[in-house]
Amino acid sequence: MSPLDEIRKRLTLDTEAITEVVNEALSHSNSNIGQNVFLWQQRERTQREARKVVDVGAIPRLPLLGVPVSIKDCIEVEGYVSSCGSHFYAENNAAACRDAWIVQQVRAAGGVITGKTHMHQLAYGITGENADFGDCCQPLDASLLTGGSSSGAVASVQEGSAILAIGTDTGGSIRVPSALCGVVGFRSSVGVGSWTGGVHLARSFDTLGLLCRDLRDLPLFASAVLGIESVECSGEPKAPRIAIVPTEFLYDCDADVVAAYAMQQQELEQLGATLTTVNVEYWARAMDVFGPIQAHEAAGVQREQLAGRAGFEVFEPAIADRLTWGESISAKEIELLRRWHHEFQVSMDTMLQQHDFLLLPCAPMSQLLAGADHSKTRQKILRYTTPVSLAGLPAVSLPRPGGIGMQLVCGRGRDAELLAYASVLHGKISG
């Protein structure tokens, strides 16, 4: 039985159990060593909202009735400040006067907001480190970082303070932490849902997404929150054509990740999939295109957000340097990069017209040790996530034992098909 099914069973017996479910979730909050899974919580308000949901509990089958939901702190929730992981914004931004679009969707579906979660500053990082609010370590292992930028989002699912976490993924910010923390993650296609009330990192690549514990719950969550209509996919998985990357691409992967990738392929073949190795030599250019466009757009977003109140120096030095670099890139350079971006998308689209899915690791390692030097970690991980980001594709991270996850990727706009296939893999693959 999935976590969502368990809640529904409890509520079938007693609608009043909504308050119990929410109080249980709140009791697990901030259980990691830094006690910083949530940057903002208003527990009495959350409890009041849970009681209010009880009042409408008679409404049949609200899809998220009573489900505790956490929100990444770059998405506005009425009455909360959005810090984007920055002390400057925490101290200088006013509380939001309305909910972001995706929060409105959560509430309309019956979900209860448990708070706003930790994130890598400005969502511009992949490790979950944050100089302003402290690094986010895993609730189940204080020696390990969660990964980021949806660091508190994944930690809230791991610790049980949320059944569903709302995150964002620009360059891997849902796929990487979900893999490292052993939970399920979904990044939607670019353009799915509305960013109204959300602070962008880089508009060309930003996607909304979800984290939870069970692949079976993803289609309903995505339907309720993102408006992705479910596709029926019952019984045994169909026999899809799945593209895989060549062994040479994995040259910098840890041995346990390589072994897990091989095992994932074997399991999918046993379920009837046909796997084909594809040429990904053109991926070598992905970061050279993605990085400058991301930095250029991020600089523009932050100039708008700062609104003359300060300069980039208020952010962590590494992030300020990226923003300064991004602002220095000429319009002519960006125009050329956007042409290359389009060419890359065409190549990826062609691959996924010839194959139903693409499979590759979420990250080349299974652990990020807290306190270690991660100055080179971002570049190493982005080599695995950037091709999917640059193409704007949807992806589900399939969790495997030991902090390893696999990206199952589909063609742009085929989110429902991806979610349906991933959901029937529950119990049929290691994870």
C-alpha cells in the first residue's frame, strides 16, 4: 500500500484523522542534524488549515485530501516570506500576499501545507550546501548531504514531514537529491504548469516537479498539482524501446553506480523492454551551451528581484561570481548559444522519436559527504543531468538501494506516458 493509499484508508474510516495525519507529519519536522529541513513553518496555522480541510472532508474524493505537502522556498505561500535560500531576501522581502499557482492547486486538491523548505541559495547549486541557513544533511544519515537545490524538499519526504514535496528542477535539482536520498522524483517538461508566484532561476530551463516515496502515487499527484492527465497503464509494463548511454560515457561514475545501471537495464529487459545504445557524443557540448544561458538568465532574474536594493555581493561568493559572469555575456553570444540550444533539442527530440524512453544515472556518485570539498562536484553531476535539462524533457528518478537513482526520460510533453510507465515499475525493479 502506498503512502497516499494509507492516508485514504485512514480517512475512509474517520475524516477527523486528517488532523492526526498532519500532526504526525509536523512532529517529524526538522529531524536532521541542522534542524533546517524547513526554513519557515507556522505550525498553529498548519493545524488550523488541517481542521478547515476536515470541514470540507465530505466533498468526495478530493485527490490530496489531508495530504501533508511541503513547498520549496522559491515558491510563494501566502503569509510566508520567500527567501530563495538567501538571508538578504529573508530579511528584506515582505511576506507573500497570495499563493503561487502551484500552491493554489495543492489547496484546491485538499492538501495541507506543512511549511517552506531549505534550498541551495537561489536554486543555483546541486549539493544542498547553504552558507546562510546551513548545509542540509539527510535526516537518516547526518554524514551525508541531501543534494540540491530541492534539499529541504527531499529531506521532508525522507523524514516524513511531507507525503508530497513541491520542488523545482533546472539542471538536476529534483533528480539528484531524490537519487541521493532514496526517494522518487519527477521533473515535468519545460512549460508544464504555471510559474506565477514562483521565483525563476533561468526561465529557459526551469521546471516544476514533485518528490514522494512511491512511484505509484506520482500520476495522481501530477494530475492534481500540475494538471497532467493520467494515462491508463495497467498490468505488466509494455515492451518499450529504451535508449541507453555507452559504457564510455560512464568513465567518471563510481563503481556502485555503474553496477546499478547495469542491473536496472537487466531488470527492464526482463520486463520486456528493448535496450539500444545510442550515440551521445554531441552531449559533450551540452554544458558549454547550458551554463552560459543559465548564468545570463539568472543574472537578469536576480537584478529584477534585487530591484536596486543591493548587488550580487549579498549572495554566496561562488553564486555571485556566476551571476557576474552571466551578466557580462553579450547579446550576440547568447544569440549564438540559443541557436546551438535549438540544434541540441532537435537531436534529442529525434532520439526520443525513435525510442520511447532514455535511461541514464541521475548522478555519477551515490553519496555527498557533509563537510567535504564539493567545489568540483557540481560540474561532475551536471554532465549527467544537463542534457535532459537542455532539451526540456520530463524525467522520473527511479530510486535504487544505496543512494543511487536512474533517470527515466521521455519526449517533451509526454509526461503522462512517462508517469504511467514509471508507476507500474513499482515492485518490479530494485528500489
